Amino acid sequence: LQGKIVASQKNAWQGDKSTVIYFTNINGLRIVGKGGLIDGFGSSWWPCKNCQRPAVLGFNACNGLSVSYLRITNSPQAHITINECDGAIFSHISIRSPADSPNTDGIDISSSKNIFIKDSNIASGDDCIAIIGDSSYINATGIACGPGHGISIGSLGRNNDNVEQVRVYNSSFTKTTNGARIKTFSNGGGGVQLSEVTFRGFRGTSANDRAINLACGSPGCFNIVLDEIKIVSSQPGKRASCSCTNVHGRSTSTVPNCNYSLR
């Protein structure tokens, strides 16, 4: 992709509003941005909170996918969606939308496996990366996230979905509302059980008093590990805290201290 693609603004849009550019059932697809830019013209959509708003770039059932050196800005909703894909590499992706742009996830992953996202910059008004619905073996490394809501698993619990084998390495979060989080629907009906989750090597500051918040319902979350974490308050002289509810696991070399609230 060379040059610039600009989506139609809301008043000029005709037809399906799900995605600006959509690929489905294409195996071995390779997209190289070469500095090209896709502009979603999201500013014409964002004020309409109850409107269906399109994602900019969507992939469905595309196996062996490779996308690199692509720039996307100002999506009406999610910038990239990945659904039912097996084997995909996204590298050197640049995503930029304002912090106050609504529901503008950077990359949404659903019902997919063996997805690698690396060496990318994501600034959005929502999750930098969101992983939902029967997804597994998701790896993100070298991600510069912010502003945004961090990297999220979920929301889970509406259906009987599994998400497993998610790894995030060597990534930074700047001016984000969260770092790494797992979200669930309250009274979703599908049931959620969290286990075998490790948070390791986090460093940084928190604008909130509660730097670590793990809140699980009954019977709880099991085998949760906090290791080599140091998160302090961004306000000089103030102490950050840790809160764990129904969490079974261990904490080592972690600041703020979570040992007192882990079971």
C-alpha cells in the first residue's frame, strides 16, 4: 500500500457499515504498507454514539496472514479486526486516534489462534489490543500502547468462551487507564473461570491509589502469580495499594505488597 486511502465520511456512507476494507477466506495474504496510510475519517462518526460505526480493516478466516508497515488513523470504531484466523503476523503497525475517540480499539482478536503482534505503536480511545471469544496462542511483544485502555482480555462471560495462552512481553503503557487487564460481564450468564495467570516484570507509575486490583467472584481465581512488579504512585509522597478479592496464588518481589490479600 502506497499513498493514502480515506474512508467516506458518515453523511456520504452507503451500504454495509461493518468495515471499510474487508478480507475474507484468503490464505497466505500479505499486506505491506510501505508507509501508506488508511484514514477512517472517524471524526464524522464519533459524535453519533448510537450509530453502527465501521472498523477500518477486517480479516475473517484468513490463515497464514502477514501485515506489516501499515499506518491507520481515526477509525470510526476498531482499527483492525481479526476473526477466525489461524496464523497471522502483524508487525510495525502504527495506529493513532485521539484518547477521547469512543470505542476505537486498536486491534480486536476473536475466535483466532496463533496470532503475533510485534513492534507496533497503538494510540486509541479504547483498548490497544482486545482479545475475546475462543482465542488462543496470542503473542504481543514490543507494543507501545498509549493513550488508551491498555491490553485487555475480554469482556468474557456472555458466552461459554475460552481464552488461553496469551503472552505480552517487553511492552510499554503510557497515559493508559490500565496496563494489562481481564474483563468480565457482570451477570453475563456464560460463566468465567480464571486460572494459571502470571503478571511478571511490570514497572511504572499509577495515577490511581489502587495500582493492582484483582477482583474475582466465587469460587475465585486460582494459581495467580504476581512476580517482580514495582508500581508506585505518580503523586510524590503517596503510596499505591493492592487489592485482591477471592484470589488464590502467590506474590513475590511485588510493590505494592499483595501478600496480605492473596489466599
